[in-house]
Amino acid sequence: MKNTPINANIVQSVIDSFNLPAFGKATIREVVAMTNSIEKQSGEKFVRMEMGVPGLPPSQVGVQAEVAALKQGVASIYPQLDGLPELKHEASRFIKAFIDVDVPANNCVPVTGSMQGTFTSFLTCSQCDKKKDTILFIDPGFSVQKQQLVVLGCKFASFDVYHYRGEALRAKLESFLSQGNISAIIYSNPNNPGWFCLQESELQIIGELATKYDCIVLEDLAYFAMDFRKALGEPFQAPFQASVAKYTDHYILLISGSKAFSYAGQRIGIAAISEALYKKEYADLKKQYGVASFGNVFVNRVLYALSSGTSHSAQYALAAMMKAASDGEYRFLEDVKIYGERAKIVKQYFLENGFYIVYDKDLDEDLANGFYFTVNYPGMTGGELMKALMFYGISTVSLETTGSQQEGLRICTSFVKESQYEDLAYRLKAFHQDHPIQ
């Protein structure tokens, strides 16, 4: 591979220096570090597709509100542990406007990004009932969430939903829940990395079985309303963001400011806890904390111990963004539709050069174009393909790290610029020529 777009000796040297036992299991951060090193040594820029980081400017609605709050001196004051009253009110209203679900303002709790929301949820859910010691992942999913459970010392189980869409999901899910050890179910919708969207019928199955087996559903809405096939951006008007909240009363909605509002750097999100779950009392929580209600433990015991509150000024930002969105003054989805436009173009470059889409359908409908998509190349494993593309200046992550049982790669569109389209097309064409399909 002496004539690859990136100097093959440099690429191989950097890869070797990481001493990875299996390249396909490289973490996102390891891929970032390798790519940075290769770019520095070779002087060539990669087409970066490994990091799920917003590539757009932050919402000016949020920036202006946060700057105003800082000028008023909030940086010197601890925020209320359960959140700024204005943010709690606007979060409740935002959920009603775009999901058409009623979650009381009291139950909308600011968190330091959805990552802290899931960590707090995992910890609290796993302590509600000592017999239920396992979190169930509907995979593929965000690999760091499993790392959180490793840190917590909590058990988890998972299955790849690839072969279990539609009604097939019911039996597969029940095979886990019927064992009696599942405290919570977690999934992302739209999905990271597959970008498929669980449909209403599938969410109904999840909700019904969660109720039947008394477990909590953690719905990760990091890519809120970013199914660009539907006009989800009109407040208080259908269609709405699909949610399990329509089908069970024991759920936590995790809403991030990072992607829909491009506000990732300030680490702000909302954990919205259903009223029934917030008030529900658990004997094992009482034994451990002296209080029994889920919401009380979540906020005043667990969250308090983790951070003693969420960035004061960022709460003003999120409150302003949610208010403007619910008022119809801030069309937040218009700002992020560029991800779908990029995906359509980039996906076509891959398809023209022998690649195929791995997670390609929502039941009988083609996937939306958005933040992510998944690809593979005939005759190669995900790890082999990921490594080979490094020599062509394209950095990705393998589906192996996401809980997927399919071979392939996650492609993120967030950092791909229009100015790189021609270079990407050239590099993929060169790869295709060098790797003829048998």
C-alpha cells in the first residue's frame, strides 16, 4: 500500500505504537489519538468520521442568555440542586410541545449532559430492588454507557435489535425481562450508531413489557427530533417525537442540549422523570438512603453526591433555548438539518464505491439521513475495514464497540465539510480500486 493517499509507513508505525490487541475494538478516543498523530507526522488532513461531536456553531439564543446570566453574577452562586425554576418550567413545556407528554416541572432535573443523566439513572435504578441487578441494552448503542456500568460495578445484558424489529422485538425482550433481574431498559432514538428510529409499535411493545415486569425505561433522546423524514419541529403540533412515555408510566427521558442545540461544550441536559416513577417508593432505597421515593433519591442523594448541581449559567441557556423553541421563535431543527444533507451526499460516495449500508431500514421504510449511518465493504470485517481506511485518510469506528453483532463501521457526518467532498470521493475511489470485490 505504498501509493495510498496517506504515507503507509507513517500510518502503520502509528497503529503499531498503540499495541492494540484487536483494532476493531479501539475506542473512539484511541482512534482520535491515532488520527491526530498521523495527521501531524504526514501533514495530511483526514476526513474525520469517528467523533460524534457537533460540528455546528452553538445556538445564539443560548449563548446570549448564558452571557447575560454570567454578567448578572450567577457564576458565584450555587444553583439549586434540582434545577433553576425557569428551566424546569421550560423543560416541562418543551416536552409537551415536541413529544406531547406531560411531565411535571418538578420532575425535570438538569444534569451535566445526558452522560450524567444516564450515570445517575443507572445508579438509582440498580439500587431500587436488589433482586434486579442488571441493566438491559437494546443495542447497538453508545459504548460509553456500558463503561459507566463498569465504573459502577453494575451488571448489564444486551442484544442487537438488527433481527428483532417490529413484532419480533416482543419475544426477544420478554426472554430477558422474564428472568426477573432487569431493573431498567435503555436505548437511543434516533439510534447511535445506526440512525434507525424505533417505531410507535415497537415503543408500545417496550412500554407494555416494562409495565408488565416492573422495570424502568431510560429513553436516550440525545438526537432529539432529528428524524428528518418527518416535520417534527412545530411546537404543540403533530407529528411529535416518538416516545415510550405514551406506553408506560415508569420512564426517564434523557434530553441533551448537545446535538439539537449544538451546545455540547457547556454539558447541559435534562432528566425528565415520569410522575409515577418520581413518587414511587422502594423498600431497598429506604434501607440504603433513609428515604424511599425514587425522585428524592435521584436528586437529593445520588445527584447531590455526584456534582451538587449543574452549571448555573448553562441552565439559563437551556431554559432560553427551550422557551424560544416552544414559542415557535427558534426553529432549532432548521439549524441541524445540514447533518441530513451531508449524510445523503456522503452516503452516496460510499455506495458508489462498493460499500453497503448495514442498518438500512426502519421496518419497511428506508432510514432517515442524519448524524450517523453504518457501512461495510464486502469480504471485510469491521476491524479490517476500519484499519484499511486509515491508510486512505478516513477515520471511523467499528460497530464492535457499540454492541452490534454486525460487521461494519459507524460513519459520523458532523465534521465532514463541503470542502472535503471531492477529497473523500477520491479516497473512496482509490480504496475501491485497491480492494476489488470478489
